Amino acid sequence: MTHAFRFQTVPTLIVEFGAARRLGALLRAQFPALERLCVVTDGFLHKSGLLDPALADLEAHGWNATVIDDVIADPPEHVVLEATARARSAGAEIVLGLGGGSSMDVAKLIAALAPQQQQQLSEMYGVNKVTVQRLPLVQMPTTAGTGSEVTAVSIVTVGEASKMGVVAPQLIADLAILDAELTLGLPVAATAATGIDAMVHAIEAYTSAHLKNPVSDMLAIKALELLSRNLLPACEDGNNREAREAMLLGATFAGQAFANSPVAAVHALAYPIGGIYHVPHGLSNALVLPHVLRFNADSAADLYAELADVVVPGATGSAEDKTQALIEKLEQMIAATAIPARLRDVGIEREGLGRMASDAMLQTRLLVNNPKPVSEAGALAIYNAAF
């Protein structure tokens, strides 16, 4: 018997190697009447020349593009507000997020904030608090990780160290374009961290205590298959086109899954690591992933065993045995990518764990989805295990 559920995702997805080279044509076909485009990216991507073919094709097809390239990782409020002011003064009619999760997250908020003055960013934090119409929105990821191109979530750093989410259906893009050519040559550390982030999305969506549904399940399983089989090949050869295409599609499937069956304690415990210590989001997830899975194992063994069938196809034995095999395999993958594996390896001191545990408790939006309740003491125990 299937419980009632609601599944919502991006209406149009274009998957095409080299799509960025004909971006102007693709957008002209979908938005024939518009011309003032705001491209939201980061300084590194802009300066690297990676976006040049896309920008040239935009110009060739009559787009008047304003490039906003001051997005930084874990974007603070002032970056969002300054970017919005620039988009507004340029008279933007359409917003394109082109980059990693942070660029796409900022693009979502610009699309909601730029065309109007009635609702402020501070009024949008939380779930379903956005009340305004946004500008047309297109997302084009350059990493295979966050899934932000297909989610209704935007994460902003508020104050010194706290991460807040805007979660609303208005943030789902009109069009997501996946061009794996943009991910060729992504450095190993970034490939590994973003790839593991995507695997976390799939694992947490599949085990979510709320809103788990058959469509998300199907996407999460396929995502894990693509991601777990291609992560190490993509790390070993950054120009392996097949691995890059599989990673990008897997990350999007995982994004579609968790956009509807939300993530839980891995993300809740990762946020303080990123917020306080400025560790990149994907790496923050990887640092706590095995330890959260061990914590959840007695409550979620049957579901973890189903995931083990995908990630460790040869695993046998009881659900508990398969869960153990899954956790060990994920730890081996993290080790094989050579990204840091312990909190102490990224500059976190043991004295800081208590503050992180109390900060993690603020992520109630995520913690309610965990298959097992997490107390502050539980969070501290997980951090100690990860230390």
C-alpha cells in the first residue's frame, strides 16, 4: 500500500555534453521574448575562462548578459543582497545560476528578490515563507554534487556562523541544464567532496523519516548506483567523460530525491562544521557520514541493507551485516579519494565539539527526518567518533 505523497521537480531538464557552448540558443528557444539576463557565478569560474564559450553564445543570440561573479562558498547575506541590487539595477528579466551550489543558491534568491521590494530576504527563512513571484530561473551546475539545480532550497550564512535555509517551491528552476563538459578537470578534492555530498543526499532521502516516497526511492537508488560506480574513476582521471556524465546525472537524481524526501542528521551535523570552521559543505558531510550511519544503524538497518545491495553488490548476510558492509565501503571510498577523514584533520579542536553539538540542535528542519532521534548528547557522541 502506497501512502499518499507529493512529488515536485524541475519541469524541464536538458542533459547534453557541450550544451554550454550553445547556451544562448537553448535559452532563446525556451524564452524567446526576453533579453536581459543575469548570470550568477563565482570569480574563479569567470576568470578561468570556463564560461567564455557560454557567454559568447549568449551574446551571439541577442542576450544582454550581466555577470555577477562575487558569489563565495557558504554565501553570507550581504553577498546575496548586493548581488540582488546589481540584478535589479540591470533590469534583469531572467536569472541563470552557473557554478557550484553556492552560485545556484544565490541565483534562486536573486530571482525571488530582484523583481520586487515587498518581501525581504529576512522574511523568507524557513519553510514555505516565500510569498512573491520570481523571475524565470535557469540552473547549470559545474560540480556533480549539491543537486541545487533541482531543489527548492537555498542556504545562506547568517551572522558569524549560522546557516539558514529558504525552502519554497518558488525556488525550483524552470530549466536545469546538465553539461558534463563543464565538470571535466574539476580537481580531485572537489570531485570527491561534491560526489560524496551527492551520495549523502541519496542515502538520506532513502531513509528519511518523513515524506519518503516511491519516486524519490527510485531516483535515490539510481543515483547511488551512478555515483558509487563512477566516483573513483572520476577522481582518477578528471577528463573521463563517461564518469563525469554519470556523476552529474547521479547528483541531479539525488537532488530530485532529497528535494521531496528531505535529508537528515548528516546534513544537520555538517552545517556547524561549515558554519564555524568554513569547511566546504561536501567535505563536512563526508567527515560525519560513516559515524551518523553507525548511530542510525539499529533503526535503519533494513533500509541501509537495501542500499548496500547497490553500493556493495556482493554483500551477504543479515541486514546488520549488509549495513556494516555499506558503511565500510563508504569509508574505503572516502579514504581512496584522499580527502580528510577526521575532524582533527580540518583544524577542529576537541574543545569545539560541544559548541558544534549545540549548534546542530538548531537544525530541527533536518533532524526531524532522521530515522533515529538525535539528542545533543547523541550529536556530541557522533562528533567524538568523527574526531
